[in-house]
Amino acid sequence: MPAANAIQVVDDTLKKLADTGLTDVPMLPKPDVTVGPLDRDADGPRLNWFLYRVSPNATYRNMEPPRTGSTTSRGKPLLALDLHYLLTAYPADPTATGDQEQTGHIALAAAMRRLHENPIVGDGSPFLPLATAPLPEPLRIALESLDFETLSKVWTAAAQPIRLSVGYAVTVVFVDALTTHTAGPPVREARNVIVPSMGPRLVSVAPARIGADTDANVAVTGALPTTTYTLAEERGDPAGAPTDGWPMTVVASTPTGVVLRLPRHDLVAGTRRLDATATAEGLPFGRDSIGVTVVPLVVSNSAPVVSGGSVTLTTAHTGDDTELFFDGRAVAVTGVTPTSVTFTVPAASVGTRTLMLRSGRVAGPAYDLAVTA
């Protein structure tokens, strides 16, 4: 079904079925068939379809689209719905004998008979709208048992006197996705690689809080020369991150692991994931992860720094949420980028002062700032 009118197709199908059923009995005037709310005012006898509930189809909600085979995208099933309707009979105008309800009863029975004789509506059915796309599954229309309490709640919500109604469930209704899956190329060559290793295991990172050009000693077991180390991308990082994450700089290898550095100074601060991935003949076979905290820090400052004057700090891992503390007291930041912070030095602050940055809910190391008069 087209993505936008799947439910409308069902409305039109039910309306046509009920209307066709009314032609099987001689009724004058012939009742109308409508699709709409329960509180709609109308003169004369009619049958009304009211969609009162939409629920996910339990069978197809976790499956691939039917009839598509193994070339579809796994884990992205179509939106599959079950539609629940009330079919309500509205009587004719009052008569002298008081049998106006009989008109609604006859119309309801005639429509129910036609629905009972056509419980499955598939491609090519005369009851489907002409422009309907091929159905992945036929529509199944079943009479649904509704207790008096459920009916009372529906009519109470509509603020209307209760009328004779029956329930129908229509399943399964597919809403097409706007995106289509493109299958990848076939396997050209099957390869099996045997590696005498379970893959890398990350044991620890020291120090656990790193930033800028800090050396991180990572204890690793089972590492191979082909093992790569990446930092997972986080929201706020600069654009252009590789698919597997930011490649860490390997400074040195040690008997118990490796020494790593962050690849950039403009990565956001916070707790992040460090990954180790081993490959053999181009095929990944082992991976492990460990947490590491990236902290904001001051790299250098512009000179001279004068009490009461403005100063720009060269920083790493700062952002819009960065806070600056001057001798333990918060100072307003007048400008910030991922690699710089500008602020005004408090007056009467001569001598060596201590600065500290906080960003991403983590605080960085102290930085000594020399302030002159």
C-alpha cells in the first residue's frame, strides 16, 4: 500500500463491502454508508464505520516484509498494523408504528452477511480501490467480540447515546517505508582465516583521565601487530569522523600494552569508549572496549596576563558548556571554541593563580597562571 493512504484503502474497502451488501435487500430509502466519528449528525438511516483503535500486528512487527526473500535489510520490517472498527446502525426517521429501528437492523445484517462472505480481500478484488498497489498480504476481515463494557466506554467518550454496533478487526495492514533497501554485491570469494589468538583484551588505562598530548598507558593482552585502537565518536565532535571512530596515535609499544595519545585537541570532553580491534588478512576477528575519560585542559595562555584584563587561553576539549574556575571561583567565560577560552582576569589578582576548566561534566587538571599588575 502507498505509504500515506494505507488506512484509507481499508476505509474504502469496508465502505464498499457494506454498501454492496445493502443492494442485496430491497430497502427504500437505501441507507447510506459512511466512515467517520460516532457523533456525526445525519438524517435518515445509515451504517457508519468508525476506526476506534490501531494496534501493532504481533506477527509481523519483528519480521522482514513477506515475499521478498533474503535480500532485504535485516531488522527493518515494514510498519504492520491491525485496525479495529465499529460498524454502527443508525435508524430511520421515526415512523407512526415505531419500527424505525428495524431499518437499521436489516441494513446491519445485510452488511454483516456480505463481510462474512468476503473475509479475505486480496489483489484483484472488486472491493479494493482501483489505484491500490499490490498488497504484501491479503486483508483479513474478522468479526470481533466486544463486551458491553468496552462498547460503553467508546460511546461514553463520544458523548452520544449508545447504538447497536458490532466490532471488526482488519489485519494485516502494511504502511510502506519511504526508503528502499539496496542489496549489497554478492560474495565473490569465501575466505577462512585461522588466528592463534582470542583477540585483544583491554585491561586498564593509566591515567584514566587524559587530554590533549597526555600519554595513556593501556594494558593489553592478546594484541597483535595488526591491532588498531580507536576512540568512539560522540555528539559534539567535529565532522569527518571515520566509521570505526577516531584512530588513536600509537606512541610506543610496551611488553604489557601500548602508549596512546588522542588524535585531536577538539574532541569533546566526557567519558568515552576506547576500542581495540584485531584483524588478520584484512578480516576483523576480535574486539574489546574500555572506558576512558577525556578532560578539558589549558595548554597555554596569551602573554602578558594583566589583572583586570582579557586573556585568551589555548585549550583542548572545551565547548559551549565549558566553565572556568579562577582560584576555585567561577568566572564568566566571554568566548569559547573547542580549542580556546577567553575570559577577563578578576581585578587585584596579582601573582600565580590557579585555573581549572570543567566541560562535559568532568573537570580538568589545575593550571598555574602568572598575573601581573
